[in-house]
Amino acid sequence: MKSDVNKLLKKNENLNQLDSVKVTSHVQRESGDWIKNTLMLEGYDVPFQYNRKKLYRSLQGAAVNLTYYPKTELVAGIEFETMKVVRIRRS
């Protein structure tokens, strides 16, 4: 499994990996046909976001491994930095 992550990281230089980080907040909300998930992690001030087709059990308090890349969103004319999660696993 670790080799899959290493292949992804080598393929895209903007991609990052975090291992065994604690989720302090997990919010799920509908966005069209998708469920938008937003995670806040211990020690990070930036939201980590990903989409799923169905609701998922809460990850609050869980340790997770994330593969993500930085992304900038424009909300009401103000730029916000977020992290787009491409892979998430409980650790």
C-alpha cells in the first residue's frame, strides 16, 4: 500500500502525504448529488475537503492518513487556501 502512495507522490510534485493525524472536526453536507466532507486536523489551520456519493461515519477523533494537494478557492471575492484530499484512510 505504501508503494501506491509513493508512486502518486513521485508522479505529482504538488501532492503531499500526512500519516496518523488526528481529526478534530468532520462536517458532511449535501452539495448537489454529492456529499461534501470537510476535515479539520490537529495542528493545521486549513480545511481538508473531499467529496463522496454517500454519507460516511464521522471521523472526528480518529487518526487518518491523507494524500492531498493545496488548492485556492475564491469565496465572495476573498481567496481561501484549502487542501483537496485525493486519498483518505483510517490509520
